[in-house]
Amino acid sequence: MEVFFKRTMQQSYMVIENELYMGYDVSLISRCRMDGFFPVQTVVENGMLQFWYEIDGLQMLDSYLEEKEIDDKWLRAFLIQMENMFVIAEKYLLLENSILLSPEQIGICAETGQFYFCYLPGYVSDIRKQFQKLMEELLTKVDHKEKKAVDFAYAIYEMTLQENYSLGEIKELLAEDRVGDEIFLSKEVPEKEEYIESEYVMEEWEPEPANRQKEPVKNIKDTVKKKVQQLFEKKQTKESPVMQIAFEPDEEEEMVISNPTVLLNSFDEIIGKLNYNGRHEEQDFFITKDSFLIGTREDSVDGMLHSKAVSRIHAKIRKQGTEYFIEDLNSKNGTWLNGEVLNYKTSYPLKKNDKICFADEEYVFS
């Protein structure tokens, strides 16, 4: 299975090339637009079957989470939509083991919080193992200062460690969230798939039957915490110190401003510059970070533009060693480098005097 990204003048695609397979589900997903799934077109080329998934305006989950931590609301919205997606898949007789749960093949609309999943006919993989691996990835992105998010994420991950667990248990955990020795019951989820903030009411907890043998909660939590710590350690480089996970919220420290004068930029920190070359009134950007986001969403980007043609989080410039790279973040109207449109999830090297267009706004890199 080969995955790559292509952009045309009208559309952005995730293309997956697989061995030739002509089962009933190929024509089904091509003809039907199903809620929660990427729309897809099929092409046969050189004896291989290509699936062109429409991802215009979306970000893949792995890219989206590079700059974010997830909270309880986000995790619940994701699991609710995933559960709804499995219901739709069953309705259309799609095989659950042909659904891809890798963050690289899950899309999200940053503006609405809508998730999109990928169905790949002819591909077979244990969906339970896929979900366990997905939860391992999400655990490293949970805000560990938010106790509710941590407890809920651990409860889901604990489920995946049990032998022969069922994905149907996700729905039960969404409705019955155990936090310590308390149980929170959620309200019924609307059938319509949308990004919502769930509300919870506390119900009285009744102890389980005495004859039921169960591992003490403390031991379970210790086991899961240890495994999660190992996941974090794997992500650290040999030169970097191992991250210590805080499982309780840190106390807020009062910020004392002793001097109102703030030095916004130091020339020692500047690692690059974008010189504005457009026809409007945008500013030059000094790139003072190894990862510099550009777009119109003020609270999420480092370089803010005002053009309506520019996406909220449009593109990223990053520094590796002494080299600079630019990457389009699947923007609506594209990013252009010296007249060439950039494909999503592909890094392009930057050189001095390169011309960059973020939709209709032009800059020169120096």
C-alpha cells in the first residue's frame, strides 16, 4: 500500500495505491457519499488500483496534532463520530477491518471539528490492533494537566489492553465514564454527527457483586501509567531528556509583571524572514521559531494574514539544521513556490529569493 498526496487546480487528494481488487465495495464507495467517510474516486493505472480520496480543506490527524494537545471534549467528540462511522459502515455492509485508523489517514476539518475516515477496499487489518495503536498515539497528545481527559483516555486505553475486547465497548465507556470511584453518565448523543460539548450528570454508584474478581483500580492505573510513560520515552531523542508525565493538574502560578517593556524580537533569534511582495497591506514576518505557522487564525498562527483567500492555518515553514522548508497544510486555495503549487504533506526546500504565494498573498524568502 502506497500513500501520497496530489493537488490539482480544483481539488486536493490523498491517493492510496493498492493491488488490483474489484470487490463489490469498490463500486459502492465510489457511487455513495457516506457521512463520516472521505468521498473517493477510483483509477486503474499500470495494473494497480488507485483510490483518490477528496481531502480539500482538511488536515490529516497526525499533522493537526503536531501543534495541539487534546482535551476531554475533543476526545469524546472523536470517539462519538468514530462510533457513528462504524454504524454507517455496518449499514452499507462495509468490512470494519478495511477501515484505516492510522492518524495519517484520518482527516479533520479544523473549523467544524468534523472527522473523516478512510475505507480501503481489499485491505485487511485487525481493527482492534489499529485502535490500540491509535490510542497510544492520542495518549501522547492528551493534556496531562487536565485530570478528566487523562482519566478518560486511560480508561479507553485500558480497554484496548484486554484480550478480545470489542469496539462496541467504546460506546459503553462514552456513556459510563469511570473517574476514580465515581461514574458519570452522559446524555444521549444526537444522531447528527457534529462537534459538540457533552454534558454529564453524576449518578449514584453501586458496588459490583462481591463474587466478581477484578484487579484493584490502583494497580490498573499504575500499569497503564507505566506503559504510557514508555510511549513518551520512545518519542524522545537520545540527546533529549525523558519527559516526565504529570498526572495531576499543576497549580497555577501568579504572573508578576515587573517591567511593562517587552522586547518583541532579538536579532539573535531571527532565523529567517518573509518579505511582503503583495498589493495589500500585510507585514513582513521574522521567523523566530523552528516551526512557523502562517494563516488567518490569530490565536493559532505565528504569521497572521488578512486575505479571505488564505486559510485559517494555511502553511508552515520549519528549520532543520541550517536548511528551511515550506509545507502547505492543505489550504483551500493552495500555496505556491516559484509558480509551482505545493502538494499536501510534502516539504519543499526554501532558498534565498524564492517567491511564495499563500493563496493571493506573495512573499519573498530571505
